[in-house]
Amino acid sequence: MIGVLQVKNLCQRYGKTTVFSEVSFELPTGSFLALLGPNGTGKTTLLKSIGMMFFPEKGTCVLDDEDLFAMTAPQRARRMAYLPQSTHAPFPMQVIEAVLLGRFPYTAFVPKQADREKAAQVLERLGLSALAFRDLSHLSGGERQQVFLARALVQNPRLLLLDEPTSNLDLKNQLQTMQTVRSLCAEEGLTAIAAIHDLNLAAMFCDHFLILHQGRLSAFGGEEVLTPELIHEVYGVAVEKLRYGGRPFILPCI
Amino acid sequence: MNKTIQRFFCLALALTLLLSACGGTASSAAPASAAAPASSEAPVSSEAPAEPAKPSTITLTDNAGRTVELPYPVETAVVANRYNSELIRACGAIDKVISVDTNTAQDRVYWGMFDPENVIGKSQTALDYEKIAELAPQVLILPANGSVDEAEKTLAPFGIKVFVISGYDTLDFKNQCENIGKMFNVEESAQKFYNYFNDIEEYIAKQLEGQPKRRVYLESTTDYSTIAPGNAMYGMSEVSGIYNIFSENIETVKTSEVDPEEVIAREPDCIVKLITPAQALSGTGLYEPPEKQQFIDTVAEIKARPGWDATPAVKNDEIYIMTQFSHGGASKLVGSAYIAKWVYPDLLPDLDPHEVFRAWMEDFQGFQNIEGHFYSAAELAA
Amino acid sequence: MSPKDGAAEILREYDSRRAKGLFLILGGLALTLVLAVWFTALGAIDTGWSDILHTLRAAAAGQELDTGQKVILHLRLPRVTMAILAGAGLSVSGAAMQGITRNPLVSPFTIGVSNAAAFGATLSIVFGVGLFPGTQAGTVLMAFLTAFLCAALVYLVSLRVGLSPQTLVLTGIAVNYLFSAATSLIQYFADEHRLAAAVAWAFGSFNGVEWSEVSVSAVVVAASCALLYRYAPALDLLSSGDDEVARSLGADPNRVRVATGALSVLATAAIISFTGVIGFLGLAGPHIARMLLGGSHRRLLPFSAVVGALLALIADTIGRMILAPVMLPVGIVVSFLGVPIFVNLILSQRKGA
């Protein structure tokens, strides 16, 4: 079906242990999905399995009627982009060069004019033009995160995978990042999936939620699946769910 | 940009290959393998300057088993390694040598006729090919432990031959004298030189025949570094008729350090050690002998080695010291003479090593005899 | 210098920097050529620029050459060419190795390839092991073989643990010590006359190289470098982040590592087998290039080649001129020459943005 991401029966193992199994869901394009669950539950593994950075044991992943797992890596790279958690930059590289790497699946060898224009536009759109020729290692963590987001966007993806995008950021950057992704989903029909552990950030910006618990899909759906009972069962924490200004807030009961 | 780079690489490659081709055609092609039968030969017609008569040549087999065709007689040669130069001088052909290496020329007294600024390189493994090309000798003489293959190939385009003489190789003494005699056309003086030392070698062999061998520990200028089979100096110890305590059960160790306890365990009757003055370059010796004090100190140091006082050698004060410079004469036959006499003084009545050294210095090297290169512990104590 | 907002501004700046980069590389090339010609004219025998041309013309025409011309053609030109090839090849190999391991301390020397080649050569020289023992061709072949053996060993061990960059580096370092010790062991036990040859080999010098060696080296080094250049974008990817990112962008990190690793080893072996072990170039060449021109491999690889070639060429010439008639091995001089440059650049980095 066009306009849908269909994940069926995804299973992943690590050695002899099963990390998760029988994960299936359907996500309309333009959605912002939060992958939730306690540490070590396999959120990141699930994310990377969808992104084919780990080869899943079983299962399929179909986006707009195209089987993502059956493609070659470059083909996949033109449809799916990945934002890593760590932003370590071992060697000096300029921001513009780093962003241009996003065109790797498209270019033969040298970035063409079209590639460069795309990169420049994305930088401008994210407000990073002033940093274009700065060295990655001289930027703050938040700025680097933005640069890698720019790189992901330059790939022209339809699906964006974010691995703990807010873990290392301060409050302002957290909000900014989540807001940017949400706008992209709304304005350009990008589908985003973020493995995230901050429930409230997820609740603030995401419209779909998937909770992984003990290797299984515990819940999938809109904001209504985030019930205090489920959260208590999955996270082991008693919470209250409040509404304020039309938005849900998860408040831990201390 | 990548097209520019790729084009450059292609250009560079083409240029290099072009140059190689030029280099290849201009030189007389020398075969890559330097195994026994192959020799580097320059076709005489394309290299030699125009001369009415074709120069005659002589074919000799060198110390490395290579068959080399040399111009006959050799008028100009450059020599690496001072033992080689000594041999050539003893045979009476030193006037044909136009340059030597730094290891030789550093001895300003013994090799005063050579200019240290005008050498062919530091040693037989660090040759200055440009200098050799400039000097344009007919042949380069170097020992087997030098860069023989490299020199052969590099000098081939210049028509300079490479001939191996290993002056330190006692067991090849006959061949060396013959080769020198033949190539420089000094066969008579070479024969005389050979006979003198051959007589000594035969005398030692004859006198010691059937006699029980005494056990000797030989040490080079590096402490605890012995002279064992495979070492270039082993020939010297063989000729001297001693039993080298490390000639057996030391299959793999050639010149490395030995365990001091092993020396004690093998009960040497005598100890012979080499020394050299501090100012000599590593591995070489000088005409001026070290101070007598250095000899005395060396003997004392050996006696003081822990546990060594249990050896017969130390108990009986049979410790003998000779210098790096002096022992090497005549492919180390001078050294053999001294060792033999020290170890078997009663069996060799007609052998006077001091006379041998005097003859070597005065008759064969044209130098005044100089004392102070050989001492026994007894002499030092006196 | 920092551009105001605007994609157009960025594009303009990008183009101008690219042009500057190209200029620097071509300038470096030109400098290398100029120095090559100048240094070919230098030596014990007096020669000038025009002599070089005359020599080439005469050689091409198959004419008889005089001593000075022979010196140029058979002693100096091969030496200068080899220096350029060695500097370029080792530097590019080092750059590629640093990229795929994401480790700035890596070079053909530190991860064992150089010492493995030395080991092979020593085996051939001392024990006559291997093909065509005792000949120079045999020594070269053995050096090649052991260099590849080393690379294979490093790869196979790392493969069991997932071929990660850290494992490659650690295994490489371990293997380096192994081969270095093995070589020393052989030298410890060698017959004296073989020992001198083996030790001399381990020193690294361009003295006595001749055209047959230079041609083999040239073909292999040029081919390896050209092929490595095609991996420049992949090297950018691998060096800029984790393997996952590279995979998500469509590259296969393992395949890239194997291919570029093999090419680097090939280029290194093609040099070390003829010249002996020369350190420092593979490490410092890329770093100097990176500090001057940035880390994008499309520029870094060629510029590393240029920097390496210049260092090697200048070091070799200084080595043979400064204490004439004694010749210092290039391995010694290149460190003395390169380290101050290197340190100077490191210091100036702190002030820059």
C-alpha cells in the first residue's frame, strides 16, 4: 500500500538470546513514531533492524509497497536515513563535507552541482549556514546533532530513523530537534521513528507509540496506549497521566 | 578534480616507464640473478673508449663463487674493507688501488696514502656509487658480507666490475693470494707472500699432528661474544690447531653472546681475547696499539668475572690478548700463529710469532714494526 | 571568513575552497617536479639542468653516454624517482589505513606491514628461504609474500571479532612486534656475512636502486594509488563515524576495509621490498596533508602523495649531500626533517579555528 510502512513479524537474536520477536505494525507515512521501553529492552536493536544495520532473523519491512530488506544497501539508503546516537568525530571534517556525505548513495564520485545545492539548502533550512565551513570537532554536541540531521535529510529519505536523538542534549536542543523532525513529518510527509526514553518528550511531539516489553510488542497506537497501568507494568514506576493545555504529561509518583 | 588526478597518475606512470626504457637500453643489461654461474659482463665493444688493440681479459673465480671476467692486468681498483687492502699491499699491488672506504682510510697512519675525503663510502655495505663512477676504476673489490649484488647491478652501466675477496676468510687464503696475483699481474710477489704464511700453516699442522688438543675460549672485542663455527674468524681458530670450546653443541649460535656459566662448564685451558682502542670505528682496528694499561685492565676484568677463577685458564694465568688490528694480518694467519704459539709453546719451537708479525709489518706492508699488539698475562704481570 | 546565511553563499565559498585545494595540490606537484630536476643535478659530480635533458635525449637515441650522463641516468634519476614513489605510496597507504581504522596513529609501519616485509627479506637473505633464494628478485618476492601474510593474519584474527577498526589496529600492533622480534632473532643467529646484508636492508635507503626495481614499484604503486582513489568517498564515510552510519548510507564497511587494506599493503610492499624499512612517512605524510587541506579523501589522498613525495625527496637529497661522502640513510633524515614540520603544524592548530 502506498503511504504506509508495514513491518511484519520482525524477530532479532543476539547470539542465542532472542532480543525481540513477532513485532508487527502499520504506520501511515507522515507519522512520528516513538519506540519506548526500559533500557536494554531492544529499542535500538529494533530501530537498527528496520534500518538493516543488523540483519533481522525474520520478518519484512515494506514502505510504499517496496520491500526494504530486499534492496541493495545503496537503494535502501535513498529511502531511509539514520541518525546515530553518538556524534564522535575522530578526524577533522568540515560541516559541509559531512553533510555532503549524505549524497553518497546518489553520487558516482564527485558531488555534482545538484548535490551541493541540496546540501546548501538543507543547511540553510536548519539554520546552520554560519557553520558550513567549521570543523565538526569544534562544534557542540547539539550542533553536531543538527549537522547529522542535515546529512540525513540530504539523503532525501522517506523514512527517518533516530537513535536516542535527545539523550545528550540540553533542554532547548531537545525541544528544537524534536520540533524540527515533527515539522518535517507534517510538511514533507517524512515518516520518522525515534528510539527514545523520555516519555514526556515522546508524548509532546510523537503521534504514534510502540512499547517493547520483554521482547514483545506490548502496545502500539496513538497516545491513548500510554496508560499508567501499562507504564507501571513496563517501567516498574507508578505514574499519573495528566492533561495540560491539551497535551498529556506523564508524572512519576514519588 | 578526480579526472585531473587520474590523468596525472597515468602521466607519471608513463613517464616512469619511459625513463625505465631509456635506462634499460642505454645500460648493458645485467641479469637479475647473481647465482654462481652468472657474471656481469659488459660487451667490450660498446663500453670501452676507442683503442687500437682489444684489451686482454682474465677470468677468475672469486670468494663468493662468482666467475668474473676482468681486464688484464687490472690497473685501477677501489677496495672496501681494510683486510682486503692489506692483502693487496702484501702482494705488492697497492699502487693499483686508487681509493678505499672510510673504515680503512680512518687509520691515518696505516693508510696515509688514502684521502678520507675521497672515499668510496663508509663501508662495504654503504657504498657511494656516484663516487665510484666518478673515479672510474676497472674493478670494485669488496668482501662477501658487502652489498655485492647491489653493487654489481648499479655499476654495470659504468662498465665497472665487481670482485669478491674476503680478507678475513682464513680458509680462502690461497685463492685470495692467487686471484690478487693474477689480476694485478704480481704473481711472483703474491706467491712469495703466500708461501711465507703457508709454510707457517703447514708447520703448525705438522707439529700438532696427533697431539692432544688444548681447550681454548676465544672472545672478540665484545665481551662474551665468542668466535664459533659460521663466524668469519672461525677459520683462524681452526688453523691454529686449538680446540675451540664452542665448536660443538653450539649449532645455531654464531657470534652472539654466550652464557658465562657455559664457559666455566667447558673448562678452557686458555683464553684468547681481542681488544681495540676506543677511538677506532666499530669493528675496526688501528695501527697505533692501545695503551698497555688497556691490556692489563682487560686481563684483570676477565679474572674478576664471577666463577671464572675456577677455570684452568685463569688458575694458570693463561690469558692472552691481541688487538683487532694486528690479528687480522694475512687473512688472520698472524692471529693463528700467535694463538698456536701461546697455546702450544713447547710443540712449536721454530715458530716465533713476533717474527711473523715483524715480517708481516715490514716485509709485506712496508711499515715499521710496532710493538704492543700482543700480550700474554704473564708478560703483563712482569 | 564565515559566510552569512544563504545557500548561494555556501556554494560560492565551497567552490572557492575547492579551487584553492586544487591549486595547493597542483602547486605541490609542480614543486615536486622542480625539486626532482634540481636534485638530479646535485651530487659529487657536477652537472646542470641542461645535462639532464641531454642525457635523456642521448639515451632515447641510443647513443653512447659519458660518465656524467651515466651517473644521471643510472644513479640519480632512479634514486629520485624511487624517493618520489616511496614517499607518495607510503603516504597514501597511511592515509587509507588511518581512514579505515579511524585511528590517527596507524601507518604501514605501526601495523606491521613494513616489519613483515623486512622479515621476509631477512629470511631470504640469511636462510635462503623461499623462491630464488640469494637473489634480489627472491628477496623482493619474499618481502611481498610476508607483507601479505601479515595483512592476512591481521584480517583473519579481526574477522572473528567482527572486523572492527579497534581490532584491526590492536592485532596489527601485536603482529608488528612479532615480526620485528622475529627479524631480530634471525639477525641474532645469522652468519656474519649474511648478517651485514640483512641489517643493512632493515635500514631503508634509496642508494643503489635501479630502473628494473623502480619500474616494478612504479606500476604497483601507481595502480594501487589510482584504485585507492576510487574509494575516497567510502573512506570519507568510514572515517567520519561508526560503521552503522556507513551502512545506513549504503556502503559495506567490511568490503571497503578488505579492499583498501589490500591495496595499501600492496603499495607498501612494493616500496619496502626494494628500499628496506622507512618509517614516519606513512604516519606523518597524511597528517601534514590533513592539517593543510582538511580530511576529505578526494583531496587528502593526492595531497598526502605530494607531501610524502616531497618529504622523501628532500630527505634523501639532504642525506646524501650533507655529510658527503658519507651517506645518511633516508629513514634517519626523514624523521629529523619531518618531525619539526609536524610539531609546528600541531602547535599552529591550537590557534586556528
